Amino acid sequence: MSKISKIGVLTSGGDAPGMNPCIRAVVRTAIFNGLQVVGIKQGYKGMIENDMYEMGTRSVSNILNLGGTILKTARCLPFRTDEGMETAYQNIKAQGIDGLVVIGGDGTFTGALRFSQKYPDISVIGVPGTIDNDLYGSTYTLGFDTATNTVIEAIDKIRDTADSHDRLFFVEVMGRDSGAIALRAGISCGAEAILLPEKSTAMEDLIAHLKNGAINKKSSSIVIVAEGDKTGGIYDLAKAVQQEITHYDIKVTVLGHLQRGGAPSSFDRVLGSRLGFAAVNALISGQSQKMVGLEANHIKLTPLEEALSHHDFKLESDLLQMMDILAI
Amino acid sequence: MSKISKIGVLTSGGDAPGMNPCIRAVVRTAIFNGLQVVGIKQGYKGMIENDMYEMGTRSVSNILNLGGTILKTARCLPFRTDEGMETAYQNIKAQGIDGLVVIGGDGTFTGALRFSQKYPDISVIGVPGTIDNDLYGSTYTLGFDTATNTVIEAIDKIRDTADSHDRLFFVEVMGRDSGAIALRAGISCGAEAILLPEKSTAMEDLIAHLKNGAINKKSSSIVIVAEGDKTGGIYDLAKAVQQEITHYDIKVTVLGHLQRGGAPSSFDRVLGSRLGFAAVNALISGQSQKMVGLEANHIKLTPLEEALSHHDFKLESDLLQMMDILAI
Amino acid sequence: MSKISKIGVLTSGGDAPGMNPCIRAVVRTAIFNGLQVVGIKQGYKGMIENDMYEMGTRSVSNILNLGGTILKTARCLPFRTDEGMETAYQNIKAQGIDGLVVIGGDGTFTGALRFSQKYPDISVIGVPGTIDNDLYGSTYTLGFDTATNTVIEAIDKIRDTADSHDRLFFVEVMGRDSGAIALRAGISCGAEAILLPEKSTAMEDLIAHLKNGAINKKSSSIVIVAEGDKTGGIYDLAKAVQQEITHYDIKVTVLGHLQRGGAPSSFDRVLGSRLGFAAVNALISGQSQKMVGLEANHIKLTPLEEALSHHDFKLESDLLQMMDILAI
Amino acid sequence: MSKISKIGVLTSGGDAPGMNPCIRAVVRTAIFNGLQVVGIKQGYKGMIENDMYEMGTRSVSNILNLGGTILKTARCLPFRTDEGMETAYQNIKAQGIDGLVVIGGDGTFTGALRFSQKYPDISVIGVPGTIDNDLYGSTYTLGFDTATNTVIEAIDKIRDTADSHDRLFFVEVMGRDSGAIALRAGISCGAEAILLPEKSTAMEDLIAHLKNGAINKKSSSIVIVAEGDKTGGIYDLAKAVQQEITHYDIKVTVLGHLQRGGAPSSFDRVLGSRLGFAAVNALISGQSQKMVGLEANHIKLTPLEEALSHHDFKLESDLLQMMDILAI
């Protein structure tokens, strides 16, 4: 185990609220422990393009409540090549960096693992940062709680107008491979139906279910559709349902990128702080190629290799059951 | 002038935050003055279908902070026919209603004026309720302030993610004929460009302007497009700009119906209360076929006929000037 | 095991956001399973005063996003007497109630346990509802997440004015016996110091710590004080510190009851729904004298006797460590 | 009229949301017009202590949505002395500043007027920035709208818990000399009574009024008390009422400094932008010793001398009437 002396920190992939609190925790925990810290801009791109800067305790003042990431993030295809990795390695060696904290999702971890396998003198710790909550090894990922709150605030507003007009709304929320936001937001807002990538819904069942709601004299209905739902695009879906259910006026809203932003919730500020704190402590104690996560309210380290090999998350089974029962 | 004894109140057209505070003020001001009040459901439809109910002071408890309208709203084609009007008239006469407060926009007022001209024993007062702020006779209409705040909260969130990725966002906001929301939201969020129905923008100018922003090293840019903008649909617009400005990743968000809902702002609660209070007082003092509005922080009555004949609102000229200057 | 046919549901103790989603889940899960449900008003008081009403699926429409509790809550001294309990028992027997879901804290559970021990034909399940997060058997209690978010939104605002004036603020948050809100809010807002009932802080240490912050050129400082902190009342504390640190203008804010209200967060809506769903399922499966909780993201049943015998919660040790490190 | 070439901008007195948008507008409007801009820190203190810095368009990036003031603010007794003023004058002359935009309230304007009378080669324009809305010459002052929204969001939360417990809350809001926030917040939240500095309320009347509310079967009551109310401190008031109204549990909340902070509302962002834009244009066109204000939705210039001589604002008479009527 080589002792760490200088940590590089970066955010990569889609931005998520809670990344800034995490960066802050990394920087301050490192400095508290006598280490130096370098902020790497735009993820792996900053490593390759040598876009980095020394960070002090004041570099991270007043960022706890900011959405997004002060280090910025970007996709970086060159990092997938040997040449790109080599350039990145030379640049961070020149800076004296011997430990990396990478905040992001699957793609970020894949890059980090390959990099550290190729250059084992650089220790790497991953922090799960994605609003989609679809990483193995942590019950919650950074940004998921804030994004879900953003979604329910939007849907609460849509419900106001839906109720006033006796309308049926189809609302698309983020989640290309994961229905986590859709499921929690749906339970939170009393959605009449929730369409998830993990669970196929037959159009007839959806229509039967919505007709049943109408019979129960609901003044409005909300159907939440995760981006990655397989039933069909939300616009086609709405059109098909409109043909069967004519007494409701059907409208579509695609929430889009507003789901990524906003001041992080307390949950995400605390989670980001804990994970950043744990990531630096893991590096100091000689760990590498691990992801820090939160399970059962305790920090847990999972080998990146293991984290990356699991793609079969299960949505909470009680939530799936409640989905149909609570909207009666 | 016939003395009023029983007031019917309805909301019609698109719902707007502030309608509930207005209904509450109508009900309580009427009761305070010894009048009775009847709530008419779904606008003119409730008059025709006889869907009404007696309201007391407790009928409007705890609604000040609710978006939408507890009386619901709907479009009503039959009210445009003589038969529809006659049925409506018979129904409200049977209820003993001799004064109407109608909360809505242009279409609502047109119906109210025709109705009262046909049946002059029913006095009518209009209250400007539309988020678009495009009615003559009131500097602000109910819901405009709340909707603009909803828009800027969404755009502040989008800015977080735009900044993190160096992206350019096109954001569509409500306003089919009016750029009022787009203009205020654009000034409020520091939009790089604002496309309004009232002002044609050449594509070349937009592109030149955005390229200039890039030169100024902005990390992100927001372009706000009012629904009714004539430059072309927001998706085509974004595509055309992407071809010219390749170093930014361009994204589109259509905010949609979430703009209508939400707890009314203090401004809209106070405005709704003032206008509802004034509407009942106007009926009591023998007025009819007028709209109550707020100008220079005072209540003003405008004949509906006059209000309906003005369609040439001017957006504030200083705001139009600032549009380009402040985003440099 | 007697089969349950009619469930009574009540909220007792301090209100907490998430109680309404929980009531909704209890009602709808019961009805879905063919049971009847009775809402008991004002906790045990409603049992004694026979203030109850039959609830249907529509009784709980549109309450997911409401703070407080539609069933109301109250303290009830008579329920601590044998006569009070007997009256309560007669009343609910007359209603045909054979299962109770009681939502509240320690005091609520103590009453429920005694009642069910005395009248074992009434099955009882407790749901942890208190913003203080100080119950054994559930990592999170209903309302804690929302209250913490409310606190950080308030402190983010206070930070704005503190920064503008170079001020030091002492902010008191709820928590008579528990520092859970104070600790999480403090980490979330970057508080310079957090005073907790669980951990005594010497005045000299606090002053030394704050002086150190000043040396680090912070423009403002926030000290969070839990209600139950033993160092001395917040006003005396502020006065004592002001005498030692004269270059800051010290201000005190006591957040008070606004911490209890507000629309529940997604976390609390989901938690309330899960716990309510689980409580009814527990009754159906013949359980009694248990508390439903959430641990490691799974429902867990804990005997009320056991839950009530633990008073030695530990605040998360990593959070306690981070408290001093992250505010450097 | 001397042509202006370099503008100094400062904020003074209590901070108010909207100051940052105003600073941004001053800076960018000046630069757009070929002028230079200097930011003066901490109000007049920065003039005396020579704490200033050159500002460019990027100095005010991303501040539209920040509460407080990036220029900071402070009280400055030395500026009231001739020596202080002379030092300030020498410092800004050395910087080449010939125009000042001062954002603040009465005290700020008094200083600015005296300064400009003494040194007429420095043109001064005042911008009304105070949450209290008590300046002559502008219907709205910067920060008033945001502060009122902050207050009603807090009171909406308090109402949740008040309703759940059948409680009566006394809530103190800011306003030492002005009841503007109290009055608007009271109308917005349906307060049962509003105590204002401008209007004395006899204790017997208050108690009679509250007893009447109880008779009307309200489940909760909110009494809003402006800081400057003359009936007695809020704690004594609550105690006196509790003795007369025993069936309610009375609680007190003093909202305090959270009322000053927070992201400015759209209204305040637009207002700040308009006033900042107008202030620079006024300087350019040779004006001095004036305040820019907004009346009837248009910019208006008022001589500072005139603005300072009016202390008899009238709260809106319809709001005062509605105060009692709408809470029945």
C-alpha cells in the first residue's frame, strides 16, 4: 500500500444534485488529513486536456446548496483509447496525483477501473452519482432524492390544472433503464398508472385500469411514464389512450432536464458529504478500485468490478405492489 | 338599478393560480354584505347543466394556497348558442341569482357580455384571470405572477445542468398570443435570447447573437421561446441553430402544463382577493358589464366592451430594451 | 389469531409531514383487502369522545401532498387512566373495530401497548411518526426528511443575509431529546458548529472553534443549536459568545413550528405509504403489539415492548466526525 | 451636465433579495454604454476604506438568482461625519468615479444626498432596496415581494400544524415602521387578525374578534404581528390572549432573519433589473440626486429630497378593509 499524498477529484457523466457537496467533502477531508487536492474539470476530458487546478478549503465555500457540479462534466471518447489514457496518466503524474475520486455512474466507473488496472500506482475510488438510482452497492445514489422531489413538485402542479379541467395527463420522467424515479414519484403523487422499463404493461390493461379510475369518479388522472418504458413513445401512447377514453381531455408533459438541476435536498447533501468523506478515508487507508456506497445507513465498500457486473436491480417489491393498490 | 341579492360565481377558460383566493373573496364579501352566493361548476357549463351549489363562509376555508379552481373550469360551446344561453338563464333565475362574477379571460368576457346584453336583469362583473397577462384594463392578471415564478424556478434548475455541461437550452414557455411570461422570465433568468410572438426575430440574428455569447465565454446559454413565437417550432429552431453552432450541445425543454399549477404567490393571492372584493362591491353599487382590474395599485372598472376591443397590448418598452443589453 | 374486519386509524402526538400519505395507504390497503376503515379524530381523544367516521377510498383523495394530519392530533390525559381506556374500548367495540393503526411516537406507542395488553381482542400496530427521528426499529421516522429539508431551506436563506453582513447566526431547530435534525441540517448547511443534546460542548471549545473560523476568513458563520442542547438557552449562548467575539454581529433565530408543516417530501410520502401498507398487512396476517419500521430499505416489525425499551440511539458516527472536519 | 465616465455601485442598509439583479443591471448597462464600473464593498464603508474593485460583464454572471448582495452591506457611522465623507470622496475621485448608484433605504439615501450636495461633481442616483416597502416614489421596493412570499410559505407550513392541533399561532413578521409585509402576508394567508404599526388595535377588540372566530368553528387561527406593532411585544400579547381564550393552545413564532434571504422572485428580479437599468440611464442623461422608482408600471424619477420628506405612506385602503371581512 502506497501512501496517498495528492488527490484528484472529478465528476463525469450526467450531472446530479449532490455532486457539489461531495466535492466539498473530498476537498476538506483531504486537506484536514494533510493531503493536497486537485480539481479536474469536465471529467476525464480534464485529465487528457490537463485542465486542473489546485483546490483549497475556500474553493468549495458556498457550494453545498448548488445544483450541478462546479467541476463540470462531459463525455470523453478519447479516454476509451490507450493513447487517451496514457496522456491522462502523464498529466496527472506530472501533477503528483496518486489518488482519484471519480463521481459518476456506470460509464465513469468502467473508465476508472480500466485506468487503475492499467496504472495501478493511481488508486481510484468511485462515488455513485446519478439521479437514476441504478447502481449496485448503494441503496441511494447522489441526486436521486432531489430529482424525485423535483418531479413530484412538478406533478403536484400539473395535478392542480388536471383537477380543474377533469383531464388525464401523461407525464414523462427521466430513467432510460431504470424506473426508480417513476416508481417513487408515482407513489408520491398518487399516479393512476406508472409505466416502467422493468415491467411491461399491455395497452389493454392500461386502458382498462384508467377506465376503472373514471368509474370511481376521479376528477383527474396522472400516468407517469419512465423515459425507457417499452410500451411506446409517450405521444403515441397518449394518442392510443385518447381513442379509447374520449370523455377525458388527454395532455402530455415531458419534464426533461429540469429534473437534473436544483439545490440538493438535505438527503443528497448529507449523502454527498458522507460519500466524499468516505472516499478520501478509503484512499488514505490504502483502498483502490472500490465504490463507496450507503447501505442500511452505513458506508460500504464494493469492488468496482463487482459493482459493474450487476445490472439486475430490483425495484422495491412492496412499492411495486402498492402501485396498483393505493391509486384505487 | 336593481338591488343584488344573490351572486353566482364561476371560473372559465384556462385555470390560473389566484382563482381560488378570488372565489374566497367573492363568497366572503358577499356574505359579509348580507348576500347569498352560489358556486357554479365548470364555468358556463354549470349554468347550462344546472350544476351549482350554495356556498357559505366555510365553503372557501383553506383554499387560499391551492392552485387551480375549486369550481373547476371547462370550455362550453353550447353557451355560444341562443338555446344554451336561454337554458343557462332559466337555471340561474330559478336559483334566484341576479349578479354574476365571471373569472377568466377574453372568451369568458365575450360570453358574459353577450349574456348580460340579452338578459340585462342579470348584472355581470368580469375578473381578469389568465396566466398570459394579455387583458386590457389591468396591469396584472390573476396567475401571471405565479406562472412566471414557476417558469424561473424551472429555468434556474435547467441552468444548473446547462452550466455543468456547457450546453445551450431552448425552453418553451406558455403564451400563444402573448410574450409576457417569456419576456419576464427571460429577464429574470438572464436568457441569452427571448423569442416573442410580438416581435419577429430573424434566424440569422439569433445565430449571430448566440455566437457572440459564445465568444464572451459563457458556460451556458438559455433561449426562451414563447409558444406563439413565429420563427418556427422550437424543435426546428433548435435543429437549425445546432447546424450553425456545433460546439454547444443543444437541448430542448417544453415546460408545458406545470406552468398553470402551484400554490399562488402572495402577489396573486392579494390580487385575487382585491379583485374578488371589488367585483362584489361593484355589483352591490349597481355596476354591470364591467371588468375589475388593478392599475397603478388601485382598482379600476373598465366596460367589458372596451376591454374586449383592445388587442394591441404593448410589452413594457424598457423590458424589451433590456432584453439584449443585460445578457451581454 | 382473530381475523380482522374493521380497522381504526389515528394520529397522535406532534403532527408530522407524511402522516397523511400514511393514513391514505392504511385506508386504501384495508379497503382493497375487503376491510372497513374508521378514522378516529384527535388520537386517543376521539376514541374516548367517540369522534370517529367511516372512511372510503375517496375520503383520502388529494391528501398525499398535505402537511399535518387530516385526522388531527391531540394529547389525551384521560387515556392514561383505566376509566378512559375502558370508555375508549367500549366506543371502538361498538363501532366493530378490531384492529388499530396508531401513528405517532413514544407516548403514542406506550398508550397503544397498554391498551392492547388490557384488551387483547384489539390488535394494534404502531407507525413511527415524529420529525425527531428518535424511535428504535426504523432508520427513518415519518416527517424527519421533510422537517430537515424545511430547516435547510430556512438556513440557506439566513446564510444569504449572514454573508451580506458578515454575521454570525445562532439558529435553534427542533429536537428536545434528539439532535437528529440539528446534525443533518448542520452537515447540509455547512454549519460552523452544531450543538446537540447527545454531546456536551464546552463554551470555551465553541468560542475557540468560532474564532478559528474567523481566522479562516469566512464571511459568515451559522451555529445550529438543537432545542434540547444542554449548553444553555440559545439567547444566553449567543450573548456569551458575543462578549468573546466582538467583530461579528451575532443574531438569533428560533425556527419554531414552521418545521412541522409543509407538503411532505417524496421520501416521506413513500415512507408513509410503505408503512401504512405494511401496517394493514401486519394486522391482516395476525400481528399485534408491533411497530412497522424501515431498515435497510425493507419493512421490519419490532415488538412495541422492545421499541419502547431502547432510548440510547446513536447518531451516525461518521456524521459526528464530519461535523468538525467539513466546516474547516 | 458633466458626462459620466465611471460608475460606482454599492448596496447599503439591510440586504434585500433583488439587490443582485440590480447590481447586474447597473454593471451591464454601464458597460453596454461604454462606461466603466466599480463595485464598492459594504456600502459607504467601502468608500471610506477604499474597498472597491473594477467590475466587468462576467463579474455579475450567475447572480440573478442569489439572495443577499455580492457587494455586501454594512452600517457606516463614519460616513455621517465630514471627515468620513471627505475620505470617501478622495477615494472615489482617485478611482475616477463620477457617478454613484446607491441601493438601499432611507438612511442610504440621506447619506447619498448629503454627499452629493457636498461634492456636486459626483452624481448620485438612489435605488429603493428594502423589504419593508416603505419608500416614497415607488409602489414596490426591491425585496418586498420575495420577503412576502417567504413569509407566506412559512405561515402556510405553520397553518398545517395549527390545523392539526386546533391551535392559535401568533407570528411576528418584519416591519419596524411599516405593516406592508404583515398586511399582504395576512391577506395571503387568511390571518384572523393582523397587527400593524400604522393602526392601533385594542386588546379587547382582538380578543373579541378571536372569540368570534372560534364560534365560527375555525380549526385554527393565525394572528400576524408586525415587529413594530404597538400593542405590546408578541410574547406578552400571546400570554394576555391565552388567559382569555383557554380552549386554544397558543404558540408564538418569530420568523426573524430568514425573511431577508432567498432567491429573488421573478417580480424582484425584473424590478431590480429595471431599476438598475434606469439608474444608469438617469446618470447618463445627466440626472443626479434622484431616486428611480416604479409607479403604474413605469419608471419614475423622484428627487431624493422629496422622497426623504415623505413618511406618511398609506397602506392600501382596500387591503385594510378586506383584513377583517375576508377572515370571517
